Amino acid sequence: MASVELEHIRKVYDNGHTAVHDASFHVADGEFVVLVGPSGCGKTTLLRMIAGLEDVTDGRLTIGDRVVNDLPPAERDVAMVFQNYALYPHMSVYDNMAFGLRRRKLPKDEVDRRVREAAKTLDIEAVLDRRPKELSGGQRQRVAVGRAIVRQPAVFLFDEPLSNLDAKLRTQTRAELTKLHRRLEATMIYVTHDQVEALTMGDRIVVVEGGLIQQVDTPMGVYHRPANRFVAGFIGSPAMNFFEGTLERGDGEGLVFRADDGAFTLALGAEVSAQAAGHLGRAVALGVRPEAVGVAATAATSGMAEGAAWEGVGTWEMEVVEAMGSEVVFHARKGEAVVVARVGPQRLPAAGATVELAFDAGRVHLFDGATGDAVASGAAVDALAEVL
């Protein structure tokens, strides 16, 4: 296996469009790194440059101890799994997996050994004689992965490989790929727009938007300590709530957030106040995760009560209540302000009724109103991230 290093990589197409701006990150030998971002953000372009399917305009790309900017794909020792599987329809599963090895003129017994070992690893031994049209979507995906495994490359590249699967199969295959990584101890770079895949699969996550690297961190680091407002809003489901406002001095040394629309004021926790002291009197955005919102009457006894600093934010009108068994997601409105909350199973007022809400002031985030850069993250958040 090998490490991968991108140093100030840039991609500009012939029409002048810049798809990737000054991208730099490192993938350690044996690491599973996920590139995540919305459609058109540049993540697939980055992957294709690593594979050699796109030229690098500027910067240096290293795989192992070799600079590969000018090497063709066949000489980079990488294997890529595509979104559409790219299987030969007229060949059996065995022949699809063996095709690349035969072209490299490996001995017949070596080809057979690699194919059967990969098939056993992926639990597709029973379908080696079938053709792709006779397989389910999940089986086709395993064949595509198996074709990459038999090559024993230095780096595995995955381009949204699960997007064509239904939700249940996607969850199952996601777990299988994670176990496969542990078994092979392989270097893997995986592209997806699905934040759940990113959070559950990657050793580290590279968040991309507008051709720019927004943040490189562990899954819990990205979730609990987002570098900016984009990362905070993109990672997490339901998405983080944002409220525009300003910071004022409160009683004692703490700060108070005052929403611009007058919906509420919130006395901030000591840790957040200390981090945001330099933004006193300046425009900021308050970020509140759905799990840091609760009904005032039950927040203090909720499952997230330990270490919480619940502060009331007034009366809100219920708009939508979604009971999902293990949790309840609800949407509430106060004037123009809307908040989405995720709470434990409990009886809530129906849509149209009013309810007193509370925010956990120790787990909120603050972002600069002009740049969107992170200003503060709650102390309880850091403690939780260390545990996870």
C-alpha cells in the first residue's frame, strides 16, 4: 500500500473553468479518507486526478514515493471502482474479475487464486459463473470491488459506488466496505455526497465546496468542531439551525446572543463566551444542532441532560411533528425564525399548538457574520467528541 499527497493541486479546464483551487491534503498508508461535498463541488475531479483520468494543471501529486503528475493511469498502481460498476455484460463474474490480470499476462494459477480469494472475501463465490444481468445491484457492486481487489493496488479509489443502491442495501454494503478496509489494511479514497457515508466510513473526512477544501478532520471533529458555517450546515441530519444576530455583554463575564429578528436572546455558556470574546458587538450566526434543542418542560430530564446548560428561548408554534420510534423530530416557528429539533421519544403538542423551547447554551456554535468562519464551539461538544 502507499500514501497519497496532494500539494497545492489546481484544475483548470480549457474553457477557463477552475474546478479545483489549491487543494492540499495527505492520505496516510492504510488510511480510509472520504471526500464529501455537494454535486459539482470538485470532489470527483480530485479523485480522477489521483487516478490519472484528469490532468493536473498545477501542483504536485505523489503516490508512495513517486510524483505521478505525468504518469498514465496504468502506471500509478491504483484501482478505481466507478458509480456505474462498469462490468462487461457478456462476461461471467469470474471473467470480469480476471480480465485485468489476464491482460497483465499473470500465470493462470495466480489469476485463479486471486479471483477466488477475492470472491471468498466478498461472499460472491456462488455467483462466479453468472453474468452481470443475473445479479442484484449489491452483487454487481461487490464484483466491481472484487475486480479492484484482485489487482492488489497501492491505492483504492471509489467514486460514489453506493449511489445506485436502495437505502437498505446501501447501509449493508457500507458496513461491508468498512470491514473490507480493516481486513485489507488498504489505502482507500472514497467520494460521496452522502454525509452519513462520510461520517460512518472515513478515518478522516475532506469536506469540499466550490473547488476548495473546507476542512480536513476526523468524522467527530468535523461534526462537533466545524471549521465554518458551510461545513456546519452540510454535515449533520437534520441540518444545523442558524440564527443571525449580535453578541452583547451579559451579567458577569458571559456573553448574550441577541437574534436580529427579536425572536429570542440566549445567555451563552462560559466556554463559548470565552472563545467569542473578540466578537463582542459584532454580527455573528448562532448555530444550534437539532439535538441541542429541547422542550423546556422536559429538557432537564432528557437523555442529553448530563452536562447540559438549558436556557429557555420563549414560546414557539409547532409546525411539524415527526415521530420515528426511537426519536421525534419537530419543526417550530417564532415569527420568521424556524428551528428543527431532534428529541427522545415523548408526547409533544400537535402542529398548531405552542410550546416553550430551550437551547443547550453549552453546545452551541458561533460563526463570523461576514466570513462564516467558526468563532466558538461548546465545551460539552469537545467532551463528547473525546468520548466518541
